[in-house]
Amino acid sequence: MPNPIAPPTRILMGPGPSDPHPRVLAALGAPTVGHLDPYYLQVMDEMQQMLRDLFRTKNQMTFAISGTGSAGMEATLVNLIEPGDEVLVCVNGVFGGRMVDVAQRAGAQVSTVDRPWGEVFTADDLRDALASSKPKLVAVVMAETSTGAWQPIEEMSAVVHEAGALLLVDAVTALGGVPVEVDAWQIDAIYSGTQKCLGCPPGLAPVSFSPRAMEVIQGRKTKVQSWYLDVTMLANYWGSDRVYHHTAPINMTYALYEAVRLIHEEGLAACFARHQHNHAALKAGLSAIGITFAAQEGHQLPMLNAVRVPAGVDDAAVRGGLLNRFGIEIGAGLGAFKGKVWRIGLMGHTSRAGNVLLFLAALEQLLAEQSHECSPGASIAAANAVYAADN
Amino acid sequence: MPNPIAPPTRILMGPGPSDPHPRVLAALGAPTVGHLDPYYLQVMDEMQQMLRDLFRTKNQMTFAISGTGSAGMEATLVNLIEPGDEVLVCVNGVFGGRMVDVAQRAGAQVSTVDRPWGEVFTADDLRDALASSKPKLVAVVMAETSTGAWQPIEEMSAVVHEAGALLLVDAVTALGGVPVEVDAWQIDAIYSGTQKCLGCPPGLAPVSFSPRAMEVIQGRKTKVQSWYLDVTMLANYWGSDRVYHHTAPINMTYALYEAVRLIHEEGLAACFARHQHNHAALKAGLSAIGITFAAQEGHQLPMLNAVRVPAGVDDAAVRGGLLNRFGIEIGAGLGAFKGKVWRIGLMGHTSRAGNVLLFLAALEQLLAEQSHECSPGASIAAANAVYAADN
């Protein structure tokens, strides 16, 4: 018989999952009630409102898809796309590429705008692409988890809407870590995941659809290809009718509820400032030992620090040493960045000064063992200087 | 700010979720690790083997879909169906009907064999339907949660395979409560849910695909319409390659692991006997006060007791009284059975003698208040007689 569940102690500083707050784990393990229990319906209502406040939207259709962030991607795309629809996807990393695949499987005619990994799109890039096409939908990743690039959305939005298209935004890594303004930026469909800056275990995908998007969905000529992700049916359960669709993931909803409650307790501005601040300290520390970022300057995400593996350093040995000796998980590079990049997450509850300092100390140790030259303690001193400047 | 999560105390005797065992909730709330952590990979491997032992199969492709039971339904159907494929679905309740919808959305030409709600299909029903069609796939629900009917699978299987079709079985409510023999019955694709007889909160869908089904999937001419549920991609993560697909629902996997471990600890035969025994006691108790079953005699599921609301009794008042005064949740009737049927679940950890007796005592009380005639204590005495017979 296999052993009982007894996970090792980890500090999750990869691209997600991040460390859930103890209150989130406690909520997750609370006693299950039925999916039509009055208590659960109240939890759903309150969570929807907290998600609206987090997405900064009045969108009625703001709720959580019963799957991970990728299910959120699929849900937003398959509900908005009918076979033959033109879709334009901005691709500058793994997750833009994934949207192309998902949209094609939904029958879309997909074209792309491409930028090298680590760079972001300008409004002009998009304007050029839209000059020669008239897509129903433009999809863009706000926080590219594979590169650490932070895509500005507001200026893209104007261009997309001038062209008469809907704007779909991947906010899997963005939400809860940097400002996301669904209404102000006129985002028509957006999805996130629970295991990044929301600090909740993976398993749900918060989504929001604008009234304009819902009109498009209600006016479809064909059924949504996915029964499980069909927003018109899900609306009847999340709405006042409470029509049974599928059995909701009760306990995961408890956890997400508590995670979002924690964010509102801290306050959005304070939460974003914390993410930014720990990023600044980490960046100062890494810079002090010569480690540079993969994403272009001025567009580096605070919660996902993709940095170049220094020349001559054994990527896997460092990641293995961090995990096995210090219990610290960081992420490897994906796709074009495989073996070349480390992805250091400072997301949600993981984004704390203690984690930044411990990580830098452990990294210095492992680099020294590989005879990688850097001045001992330099990274810690630089990070501490950032923290000290505030006190 | 909404209140912290603090669920009321419930006994979940509806059609699922059932009460998770305390050990399952503890596992659910264990610290999160990464989805590529060596510890998590080991948990996945061991869980896959425990699921194989539970499904009674050697199928390599036995794992959990990152969604609820309905996602399992969609995953098995969309992987096996290509546009234009003929599919035959057996419909005698809500969930057969749902399979029709899901299969049609995947582009299948669907035909049905129908039986009245509460009845099951005979091999002859199927033989007749297959005489005039040659489907790629025949889909059947083993335990119809809307009616409580227990469909024999073995004799269906022979007919399906004689016709050269694949056999797909819905075992959402069946698995863990009654014998399910994937290899012996030559089932090609099967799905379940965690929140029924596995006694785990909702959120995952154990599935298994036979080598024959995998051959069909590998030989597809078109991509699976769902990226999220594409078994060929999921196989690369659950297999030895460990290629990242989507971030696995780590904590839900902990919970399912522990739930299946509990079943193997008890032993499959003992677990099925327990479900059968508590059903016999409940049935004796209900019979003693004149309450009859909706499913045909000889085909009544032990874990899902769908019984007729007695004439003159207020359905909603009884369910409300059970919930609000005794903390007991039972299920209302669905679809054609709305207002006419109660669904009393004795699934997983909920299937205990104490729950049977408490439920009968509470029901007697509520019926008496509605002036429904029954001899006081009669149901308890009858149930106790069943339990006493064993001691």
C-alpha cells in the first residue's frame, strides 16, 4: 500500500503553483457541503463579487471555470469562436502559441502577430496586423509566463476596438500581481488561474466576459463545442436560476474564496506594491552578481522573473541544488528558453522579503560551488539595500 | 468583507458530493508542491496504479482528468469521436441524454436506444439497435444517478464488440460502490468522478482507455477538438516523459490519492459489501413505511437510492426539513423525476449504518408532521433487523 500523503517542505518560487497561504489550505480542507446547499450558493455569490472587484469589472459573467488556467483559456476561446471565424493571436512565448492551437481546434482561421521571446507588442505592431485583416477576436497574453514579459493592455485595447474586434486577455500570471482593469481597458474576455498570484492551489480558472462578449455568445449560430465549458449553461448555475450543470468543485471554491479574500484584506494597491517591491529587491540582488533578465527592460513582470542562466553554469545542477538542499523550487526555461533561462516566481504569498533573501543566499552558494565568480554576499547586500531604503 | 469559510455541519446523503473521510480532507489541505516535483510525480505514479487496481485494469492510460465527472465524460467522447463518426448512446435518464449532447457537439452522428426512466437495457435492446447501424462507439451509463438504475455491463459488452464498436461506460456513480471490471468486461473507455463512492470532494475525473481505444485515438485524422482534454498530450505528462501540459491540480490529486488508498485499505470486496449492506438496511426501512424505489427491482443501485415521494407529501418541505433541522442533504428528482423522486445517496464514507438510522428517524419525524400515516419506529426496526441479522 502506498504511503499517506506527506509532502516535503517546499518554497514554491517557480512559475506556479506558488505557496498557498495557510488560511487558504485550511479553507481547502473545510468540510464539503452540497453544490446546491444554501451555504455554498452564498459562497459562490460572494466569491463572484470578490472576483469582480479583483478584475475591476461590473461584468455579471464573472466566475470560476472548473478546471485549471488552461481550461480558462479554452473556455474563453471556444465560447467566442464559431467555425470559420477569424482570430488574431499575439505570439511572443509559449502561451500565445497555445492560444493559436486552442483557437484552431475550435475551427478558427488564425493569424498571428509575432515578436521575439522576451519582447512585448506595441500598438503599432497590432495596427499593422489589423490593417490587412478583420478578425472577430484579438487574443493577447498580459503576463507571458515563459518569458517574464509584461504586455501593456490599455493601448492595445483601443486599436483592437477601433478595428471592431473583441479583446481577449490571458491574465493567468497577471491577476493579483499587477493591476488588471477589465472595465477601464475594455477587455471582453479574460481568464486567470488560481495557482499564481492568487496564492491558491491549482484547479480553478477565474474568468470574466463583458456584456458585448455575452451578446456575441448569445447570438451564436452553432452550439459551443464544449458542453463542459459552455458559458450559456454555466450562467444558469452561477446566475439566480441555479440550474444544475456539473457538480461544482466545492472545496477548491472554498480555497479560491479565501485566497481572494486575503487579497482584498491586504488591498489591491498594497498587494501590487508588495509584488513590485520584492521584485525590485530580487532584481537588485541578481544584478549585483551579473544575472540579467530575459524580458525587455521596462516590461519585466514583478511576479515572474525570467533570468538568463549565466554562461558556464549548469542549469539543472543549480535547480536541483535549490530543490534538494534548500527546498526551493524555481522553474526551468520552456521551449526556446529551455536550458537558457530560470524562472523565479514571486507570486502571491510567496512574494515575501524572506524568500528573496533566502533564494539569493542559496543561489550564491550553488554558484560558488560551480566556481562561478561573484563577490560573496553581494546579492544579499544589494537586495537588503532595496528593503532598507523603505525603512 | 465576506466572512471566512465556515461550512455548516452536513451529512451528504444526496447524489454527490458524499462526505469525504477526514483523512481525505487532511490530504487535500496538505502543503502544495510543484507539478514537476519528484514527490508529486511519485504520487501520480502511485495513484495511477491504485486507480488501475480500482478499475480492475492493466490499461496504461489510467489517470485523472483535471475537471469534474462531466469533464471525464467530455474527455472520453471528444478523444474517440471525429466529425461524422456514428455513435450509439443508451438513454434511460439524464446522463445518457447528456452524452448525446456532448457527442453531437464533437460532431458525431448520434443515434439512441431508449428505455423509460428507472429501467435498464437488455442485450437484446442493444442487439436490435445494432442490427440497423454500425456505430464506431456505443456509450452507456452504468449507474444512472437520475434514476438509481444499475445497468449490467458485461452482457452489453459482448454485443457491442460483436458489432465491432468501442464500448464507453459512464461509471461516475458506480466506481467504488459496485464492482467495475474494465478488463474483464472489455470496456474501451470509462470515466468516473471523485465525489461519489470515492468519497473525495468534486474536482477530478478518473478515466481509463484500453489499448484498442488508444490505437483509435493515435490514428485520428483530425486533432482532438479540446486541447485541455487531449489524451495524446496528457499521456506525455502522465507517462515517463513528464512533458508539461497544464498545471496539475496538486491538492485535489492528494485528496483522490488518499480516497483511493482508503478503498484499497478496506478492500474492494468489503467496500462493495458495505455499500450493499447499508442499502439493504435503508431499503428495508423505507419499505416498512411504504416508500418504493424508482428503479426496476433487481437493478437498484446500492449507493443511489431513488425513491418515490409518497402521495400527498410535500417534496420540498421534507428535503428542507432534513437539511435545516437535521443537517442531512438528500437530492431532489431531476428532469422527468422532478418533484416525484428523492435521491438518497449512501456513497463512500457516507455509507454507514449510523447515517441510515439517523436518516430514517428524521424522515419518519417529518412525514409524521405532514400527517403521512406510518407506524412510528417501523423503518428503524426494519433497518435494524437487517443489521442484526449479521451479528
